[in-house]
Amino acid sequence: MASKMSGGVSVTEIDELMISVAGIRGVVGLALTPETTLRFARAYGTFCRKGRESPRDRPKVLVARDTRPSGEMLHHSVLAGLLDTCCEVIDLGIAATPTLQLAIFHHEADGAVAITASHNPQEWNALKFFQPNGMYLNKVKGKQFLDLTEAGEFTRCRWDTLGTWTEDTEATRRHLDRIETLVDVTAIRRRKLKVVLDCCNGAAGVISPLLLRELGCERVLINCDLTGHFPHSPEPVKENLAQLCQAVRESGADVGFAHDPDVDRIAVVTEKGEAVGEEYSLVLSTAYVLSKVQGPVVTNLSTTQTMRDLAVQHGCEMHWTPIGDVNVSEKMKEVGAVIGGEGNGGVILPEIQYARDGVGALALLLEYLATSGKSMSALIDELPRYAIVKRTVQFPRDRIHQAWDELQQTISADEVDDRDGLKFVWETRWVHVRPSGTEPIVRVIAEAAKEAEANRLCDAVEERLRLVAAA
Ligand code: MG
């Protein structure tokens, strides 16, 4: 991967298309072109047609995009591919990904395509494919789809059986309505919260400012236009929220929130202007939900053990899953979870849908503030606190098996989970080691009471990885 500076912004020049079961991702103009997009859209249209004989028996497929400037071009390419494979296309235009997922149910659609590279830099874009149940393609469905794409035998319509296209301009409204029936709107309005919102000029601009207004908040909106020109790195992690923190301090707001460009994630800034880290979005949501209703909790293996502490505190079951939105969603549905999500700021509220929903989380956290009568920093202080350290280590992909053997032989833990990489767990600390699916790197995440201890866990793993790489 090479980088160059353009107008002060670092631009990636990677020319390989990243393909996974959930979709494709690439740098626009290098790996991701209208031709590539067309091919995958035709493949997906054919995939959604499964079992339909007549070209006039059209599967219903929804399409939405975030605000990235390349979205317009890719959007047209996706439409062409779906129309050519005799689909009934319903076009949401610019919309949050959770809005699209919710619309799948409204339309009883056979599938949906989101054109968004989520938190990746601006030069990236991606196609993400969904199932009729609103979730991303899982391992099984994703493999079927990729096999079909590889085979290249796609449906082709004649001029008189082409697909159809209509717009859905009400999807955002329906999403807001759904959220507003589930939170205590009266309580939130009564508290008259002053809220700073940073949408990073992403798709959140079409929905979250409206939600704040309807919940009676005094709004300070930054980066909420729809230009798709990201004013800062779009991942809603601490180091990218300086502007938001400053705006909270200067405006004397009660709280600040940031979304990523496809709005499935949210990050919180306290009234003191402190970014608390993306882990806290799920932790705060869980603390609040479990205080009202008790039931199973689901999160992925790389998420903070505070989740387990909260589950224990409320006498609830805790379930850990491999990384990936669909793994968490499927487990939540299976066990009837009351809340779940991921430590990256993705909160899943099953009353809305089994999908990470940054807008739903925004409303829930406002309700927590309003009904508790406390400040955001006071709510955070009530939570168990650990230090989490995340590292990326260069490691050759063909040596992963040796690395796993070495780690299992030399690290002794109370519990070892090998469902997604290797996770070593002790009573109050853990370290999770997992290879990237697309790059020659290994991610090492550790959590302990103190940062030094978490760093020691990462050091121990890194040292063993180095030994294996050098052997
Ligand atoms: Mg996202």
C-alpha cells in the first residue's frame, strides 16, 4: 500500500479490490471502477433472482449510498446492474445504512445494496450486500454469492423485461418514527439538552440533525452538510474528535456525538469536552438498557469486559461472538438479547432492528441523560473502568498456523477461545490476537485494570509473533 499527500490529505494508492462475504471495497478509480461495480451488481441481482423463472417475476432490491463524491457514479453503475438483471429497484438515494436495513422490512425486499466505505478515508468506497432479514450476508450466503460472481453467469434481460426503478423518499422519516415510538420523547424534550453533533459530512446529515430537533434539543451542528468531503479522518475514534471536543467546550453543551459516514457507529464526548472512546457507546447503552429490562447481552470477542461486568451485575447472560456485525446480530436473535453490539461504537437495539444503528443509539443515550438527570461524565464515572490497548503487527499470512501453535503452547490462561483468532482470558484481563482477512497483519487487543498491564499482554504476544516470523 502506498500513500501520497494531496492537498494536505494522505491518499491511499492501493489497487487491489478487497473482497469479503459482506461485500467489496476499494480505492475509487484504481480497484473500484464502474465496471467492477456493474459486475458485482449484476451478480447480486442474479443472486436475488434465485428460484424465479419468469423475468417479469422481479426481486425487490433496495439501494442507498452515503455522501462520498464517488457515490453518484457507483450508484448509477449499481442501478444499471440491477435493472439489467430484471430487478425491481427501490432507490433511497443518500441514506444511513441502518435506514436502508430497516426499509428492507417495510418493502419486504429480497435484498439491498449499500454504497459506502463506512469509516474508510474518502478515496475508498464499497458495496455491502444484505439479506432479506436486514442483516449483512453471512458466511454461508456470502460464499454462495461470491461463487456465483466468480462463475460469471448472470441473468440478462431483454429490452422488454428490464427491471423497474422507483424512489423511496420516506425511508428516513419511517426510521425516525420508529425510533421516536421507542424512546421517552417527553422526558428528553423536558431536559432541553444542548447537543453538539459531528456528522463528518456523511449520511448522518440527513437524519440525526432532524432527530435532535424533534427531541427538543438545542443543536450545535458541525460537519452536517452532504458534500461528502470529510473534514477529518472519518472513523469516530478519540484522535479524530478534536473539533467536536472543542465545540462542546466552547458552546457549554451537555454532550457531543459523532457518527461515521454510514451512521452505524456513534462516539460520545462528555460535557467537559472529553472524548471517552468508542467502547463507551455500547457500554453506556448497555448499562441503561439493563437497568430497565434484564435479558441476554451479546458482543464480539474484542469488546471490553465491562460488558460482562454489567451483565453479571444485573444477573444477565453474556454471549461473545466472532467479529462482524452479522455474527452479533444472528446471536442476538437466537438468544433473544435485549442489547448487543460492538466495541467500535456499533450499538444494536433489537426493538428497532438487528443492525448497528447510530441514530437509535443517539436517541437512547439522550434518553439516558434525560431520565437519569445526571451529566455524561457522571454516568461514565459509574462504570467499571479498564484500559484497552489495540495494536497492529506486520505478520506473514502463511505463518499464521505456526504462530497459533506457539501462542497456545506458551501462554497459559483461564480460558482460551479459538472461534476467531485466539483469545486468552483471565479473571480481569484478556488478550485477543486475530489475523486480518485482507492484509498481512495481525491485530492484538488487550484489556486490563491498568494500561501498563494491557501493554505487557500485547508485548508478550508481539514477542512470540516476532520469534515465529524470524524462525
Ligand atoms: Mg460504519
